[in-house]
Amino acid sequence: MQYKIVFLDIDGTIVPHGKAISNATKDAIEKLKNKNIHVVLATGRAPYFSETVIQESGAESMVFFNGSFVSHNGELIYQSPIEKKVLEKLHYLTNHHKHPLTYLGPTAFKATDLTHPFVLEAFMRDPWKPELAPASYWMEEDIYQVFLHCDVNEESFYQSEVPELDFRRWSSVGARTCDVNLSSSTKAVGITKLLEKLGIAPDEAVAFGDGLNDIEMLSLVGMGVAMGSARDEVKQAANMVTLSAEEDGVRKGLEKLLLI
């Protein structure tokens, strides 16, 4: 198969957790671009959490917010904000159960409680910090993703009460924050929109990922590659398993596929 495009998750894939993108990975991306293979970042991150990686990777196409916001060459080609009636239901329930939320809009993110320990924990290793969300913030702004800050397994209540949304915990080892996205919006949805724009078939695409939010993406493309650190569910959705991000697994995988 002549692959024409490569989708790269960020955290745990091209960026080892808590570290920067390696020179080996940067070089691999540059070699892909020199062969006229499109390089796309496909992430759960917001655009404003990704600026450094975008600059260092040189990617010109991005899939943000787990598929609900897609840009190509600086042009927004797809967006799918969460409906206000769904946000209203989530706002009511979390307010009643005293679980804070962080709302992510297209250019800013704001939390309902800046002093809650789960919110402080969520951003303690990041250079970016949320501002306090005005009471009407979620009503006035387009919201593409939400962080629900709650203890492990408490998200199951919200999943049953708000089936329009999908709740995925950041990790299985005690993280007290969940990504909240439309159930109908995944990385695969955003990727499909970009592939249609570029006239590329899913079978002509490669994707690398390590998280539960990468399963649909890895299943969609012709060659899904799971990182060595990925959970078993992610590896089972992939066609191939490479090394971890710390071991430059993206570069090793591209070499194995003879793409670089």
C-alpha cells in the first residue's frame, strides 16, 4: 500500500509524558514531509495546548478536541461544538454533585472552581492554567470539550445520565479528570472530514496512538499503530505495535513500514 498521510497523536505518542518531542521524532516527521506524505496531529488537546508541538512538528493539518475541530493550512474545515441543551444538563448535574468542570472553547478554557484540589491536580504539571469561568460562559461560547473533575469511577453516573456525551478518564491509574466529548465525535470523525477534503481514502492512511481516545482512529485507517505503552484495548484495535514514545516508537514504526 502506498500511504499518503500519517496521523499522530501527541501525548504518549510523539511527546513522551512530561517531556518534549525528541529530535529523532522531529527528523522522522521531516522525512515524511520530504516524501510529500501529509503529517497531521490528531489529539484530544485544544489548539492553545498544542502551539509548541505544532511549531516543532511543522504539521499543517490538525484534528483537535478528539475530532470536533479540524483545520488544514490555517483553514477551519470542520467543527462540532457540544449542544447547549446537553451542556445545560451536565452543568446542572455537576453543580448538584459539586464536581467542577473546565470548559474548552476555541481560543480559551475556563474552570468553574480554581481552588478545587482535582482542578489544581489536573493542571499542576502544565504551563497553562485556566481562568475562572463566568456563570454564563458555557451558554455564550462554543464549547468543544469539557474536563470533568471527579474521583475514579464517579463518571459512570454522568455517562448514564448524559448519554449524548462520552466520558474518558485521562488514565487508569488514579487521574481524577475525564475528557468529555460528544458521543458522536471521535478522532475518526475528524479524520474522515480531513481525508474527504484531501481526497485520500482511509486505507491510504497511517495513524499512531496510545490512548483509549485513539481506538476509533486506529481502527479507521489502513495501518493503525499502537505505541508500546498503550493498554491492551488500544493494541487490539491496531494493525501493529511499536515501541513507546520514550523509545522513539513513532520513528521505529515508520522505519518498519518503510515510510522513512
